[in-house]
Amino acid sequence: MPSAGEIFEVFLLVVAAAAAIAALAHTAPFPFVLDHLYGGRVLWRMPHDGRPPTVYLTFDDGPNPEVTPGLLDLLARERVPATFFLIERHLTAETQPIVQRMAAEGHALALHSHTRHLMLMRPSALKAHLSSFADRLTSITGAPPCRAFRPHAGWRGSNMLAGLAEMDYRLVGWGWMLWDWDFFRPRDVGIVPRLVRQASPGDIVVIHDGHHENPRADRRSAIDIAARLIPALRAKGLGFGTVCP
């Protein structure tokens, strides 16, 4: 018969495992418990639907007046559509023409956030907040944004997913290892071989052309990465699309 000490050790292990699962449910940068509970409301990769082999370039934390115009120049030269997950407080008189250009050139606009606090909002409050943001983008471009939201760092919760369901929005993540964070090393073209190696049809790639706090952050690496990534993915037989239907 196990001793009291052994029983206590097992109890501590169970508590630790439960705490780890609870944390991952909200912070995991990959599909986890909450995502499965909400079915098609959460996308970490796009469905194939019989379309040609396609990957989805997404750019976070803009618009950035120092970087995003050059990135748009590159995408125009390459004739590649992308999805821009924008931060509302970065929408200014200076960046409004950049957003208008995104829409005019066929890119998808979607909602992002600079803070994790949105996951703590009540569903109705989140809906009101994001709806106001969407209305602002509509007033800038003349068309509603994509019905997609990416939370800061991917942190999510049941309230957030319930609020998105009320709006008929989807939470959009990204593919495994298909991000531009490189384990405390500077963001640069050194990540391109990993992205190309990992990418397959339906995958979502995330690159940062902005910063969640600094609206003029030096993110020129986004242009360099995309310039090498696009032809390499094409050589792999992949085309490009946006996360909007």
C-alpha cells in the first residue's frame, strides 16, 4: 500500500499536470483544448478545399510607416497577396494611406491586438471592441475587413472565443515553426530555410512588419525575409492566398 508521502507526490504531479494543461489551453502557439471545443471557429491552418497548393503569408503588428510601404512594394512586384493583421492604435493620419493601399492592392485586412488583456473581456465587451475596430477600418478603406482576429501572442480564452462566435469571426493562428521569432536571435533571413522546410499546402506563416508597442520599430527584416521566402516557396510548388474566404 502506498505511503502518505507517495500519495502526496502523486497528488502534486496531478496538480502540476492540470496547471500545465490549463496554461497551455490559453497560451499554446498551436491547436489545443479550447480550439477543439470551438470547432471551426479557430484556424491554425487553412483547409485545402481542392484548391491549388497554397500557403498564406500574414504580417502582424502594423501598419508601420517605416517598413510596411517597402513590404507592399515587394508584394506588388512579386504579385503575392497577403493578410495584414493590424493594431488599431497604429492607425493614424500617417498610416491611413498605407492601409488604403493594402486594400486597393488586393491584400486582406484583419484584426490584431497589442495586449493580452482582450482574453479577459466578457464576450459582449470583446464584440463591441472589435466591432468598433472593424468599423474604423471600413471607414478607411470603404470595405469591411476580413472576419478574422489574431490575439496578441496567440493568447486566448473561452470568453474570447465566445465573443468571436457572436461576431461570426474566426481566430487565426499560424503553422508549427512557421513564425519569424528565432529563439532570442535577431530576426533575419536565417529563418528562411526553416520556413521553407516546414511549409506545406494550407500553412499559415506569420512575419512581423511592426511591433505591438513601437509603431516605428525597425522591422526591415520582414522585407528581407519575404524577398527570399517567396521565390523559395514558389520553387517548392506553392502559391499564395489570403485567410479571408
